[in-house]
Amino acid sequence: MAWDFETDPEFEQQLEWMRSFIDSELIPLEPILRDISAAEWQPVKVHLQSQVKERGLWGAFLDPKLGGPGFGQLKLALMSEIIGRCMMSMTIFGVQAPDSGNMELLAHGATDAQKERWLWPNLRGEISSAFALTEPFLAGSDPTVIGTTAVQDGDEWVIEGHKWFITNASVADIILVLAETNPEGRPHKHASILIVPAGTPGMEIVRDIGTMAHPDVEYGRPGNHAELVFRDCRVPADHMIGAPGDGFVLAQQRLGGGRIHHAMRWLGQAQRSLDIMCERAVSRTSHGKLLAQHQMVQDYVALSHTEIQAARLLTFQTAWKMDKYGANKVRADLGMVKAHVSKVVLAVLDRTIQVCGALGYSSDLPVEEWYRGTRFGPIGDGPDELHKSVLARTILKGYSPVEGWPTEHIPSRRAAAEEKWRELRVAAGVR
Ligand SMILES: Cc1cc2nc3c(=O)[nH]c(=O)nc-3n(C[C@H](O)[C@H](O)[C@H](O)COP(=O)(O)OP(=O)(O)OC[C@H]3O[C@@H](n4cnc5c(N)ncnc54)[C@H](O)[C@@H]3O)c2cc1C
């Protein structure tokens, strides 16, 4: 019987290396990270990435047949939990969203020539990518309806449209744009993915949008979210990934894995936040007692720990199911994990702010920034309401309606119970 909560010793050593590498090389940089210039950061980033590559831990989300090390989703979950303790680790370990999802999409849909041109350089970290689905004037939750179009003109596709909230679009080398090419194929065979290289005439990066995470956004920083307009933007025919009409399905493939990958990282952020809460609770006194001795604070600690542990098990088990049955078979579970863990991490961050009082609210601690940054969780990659709705519909498919009283109606079950009792008495020889 296989029912094991331990990691194999060799992989545990890799995890141990990751913990100490992130603790000693990355976390210490956090207080000055935003002050470091892009030019200075570049060689240091490459130096750090090369250590991860030497260790065989780079780009861990991709299967070997897709060009990655092939750890599978469960091992990726264990790694991502560690990476999530310090979000800049994503870049250093080559699992940075949106690149990771884009690479999965290219791995599934691109031709060999397209892989040579865009996937492998993206995987090696030589180029970066963005993914443009969401639009300002149509609900991003429902990509069966999109306003951006692409029309073939000779050996070119001509893109017209308006996108927004496109992460990294202002710094990416390529943008994967979802555009409608086959209106007759609505709702699921209507759109295609086109690669638009940075600087293509007709693609205007209007601005980087101010957000909760970065209200005073500085244009052109990685992690920003851009607004884009396409006017007579032309790309060669070979810039389409997959066949015309494949875009929706390719995008779903990309987003499915991305949802649980967010959750895996949030586990690490939640735990680091709880560490901050607990340290404060055992360090500060109010009304003659340590904060840790006040029962309501104990409730915050116990609840946060319990929620994190439950979220870990749910995430790890779903990752295991992905490895065993494939992502498509557990699509509803992936949305469930994202919807659940996004709530858990925000709740833990919120309690940490509360227990740390004014200090927690201040930017002297990292928690308020993490809270603002992670608040996108219940919205991004499809709002949680949608995932819960998909989950509920999947569950409900297993049930059939009954006429009259419910199956469990006690008075209706009485006759069958008496009959069963008669049988058992006879079988047991009771007179
Ligand atoms: C930080 C961040 C980064 C992002 N990066 C990208 C990116 O790189 N590329 C990209 O294309 N997009 C990106 N997005 C956009 C993201 O995918 C969308 O915000 C998301 O899919 C929701 O779409 P919307 O914002 O248009 O909200 P809407 O679709 O307008 O929905 C608004 C709200 O309506 C409710 N709602 C909608 N549908 C349902 C339903 N079926 N049932 C119940 N309630 C519902 C929910 O409360 C939802 O939050 C990003 C968003 C954020 C916040």
C-alpha cells in the first residue's frame, strides 16, 4: 500500500539546498531589491541562476519530453513551497509566471521550428514572454468572448484590439496574444494564439497600470501589468501557435497548471507570515502577558497553522493526482486548490498584520506588501467564484434527482429497515 508523507532522501537533499540557498543568497537582498538597477541586477541574476542550473533545479515545472527536468507536480509543489517564501526566487529558479505558463503552452502547441525560436530561449532565460488574454471592455473571466481579432492577409496575420493587465508586457521580448480568428467556432474554437515580438509596428504599450502591489508604478519594471493596443499590427503566418481556433484550448492548458503553481507558492508565503506572527507573539507584552498568552492570539496562531497544514495536504494531493491522472482529468481540483489557498494565505497575512499591530500595517515589515501583492490571488487566472462554480457543477454531475422524498428520508426508510432487521434476526438465530 502506497500512502507516504515522506520525500525520498535524495530529493530531500535538493530541498535542503534550496532552503539554505534562498535563506543565505536571496532573502538577505529583499530590503534593497527595488533600489538595485536593472543593469547591475542582470549579471548577479545570471550568477545566481547558474547555481540553480548546476544543481539541476532550473525550470522544474516542465516534463523531460518538454525540455525540463521532469520532477512531476508533487516534487514541484515541495520546491514551490520553498520558493514561495521569497517571491524573487521564482526568477532565480526559472519558474517565473507568466513565462512558466507560456513555456507550457509553447511546449504543447508549438512546432519544432517555433520551439527553437521561442521556447528553448525562454527556457534558458535568454528571452522573456507575456500572455495577453484579458481586455478592458469584456469580462476576462469569460474568454469565450474576446474583442481582439486577427485576420489573415496573404502570409500575415493582422491584429486589431485592446488588452490590459498583461504581466511583463512592457519588458517582454515576445507577447502571446489571444485573438479571435474563427468567429464561427465560438465558444471554444474561435480564437488563436499569435506571437507578437516586442517592437512590432502596430503594437502600442500604452502604460503600465498602477495596482495595489505598486500604486506608484514605474514603467518598464518586471512584474508590472501593461495596457496594450493593437492597430494594424502584422505578424508573419508562422507566428501562430497551433492551428487557427486552437487558442482557447491552449490557453486553458496553460492556465490550469498555473493555478496550482500559485497555490504551491502561497503555502510558503503563508508559513513565513505565520513565523513573523509567532515571533512577535512571543516577544511583546500587553496587559501583563505576552501576546502569545492571550487566547485570541493563540486562536490566530492555531487557526493559521491548521489552515496552512490543510492547504498543504490539499495542494500536495492535487499535485499527486496531476502526476497520476494528468491535469485535464483534475481541472476542477486545480481551480479548487487555487480558490482555497488564495483565501488561506490572505487570511494568514491579515492575522499577522493584526498581531503585529501598527508595525504589521507599516512597511517596516514585509507583510503589508505581501498582502497587497497577493490580493490578486482570488481574481487572477480566473476569479475564485468561477472555479468554485466549476467545482460545484463537477460535483453535482455525480447526483441524480429523486421524485418525492429524499433518499435519506427517515420515515420512508422505516419499512426497509424493519425488513433488514427481520433478515438479520433470522441469520443470527434470534427468536
Ligand atoms: C495581478 C494580475 C495579473 C494579471 N496578469 C494577466 C496576464 O498576464 N494576462 C492576462 O491576459 N490577464 C492577466 N490578468 C487578468 C486576470 O486574468 C483577470 O483579471 C481575471 O481573469 C478576471 O477578469 P476581469 O478582471 O476582467 O474580471 P471580470 O471578468 O470583469 O469579473 C469581475 C468579477 O465578477 C465576478 N464574476 C465573474 N464571473 C463570474 C462567474 N462566472 N460567477 C460568479 N462571479 C463571477 C467575480 O467576482 C470577478 O472577480 C491579471 C490580473 C491581475 C490582477
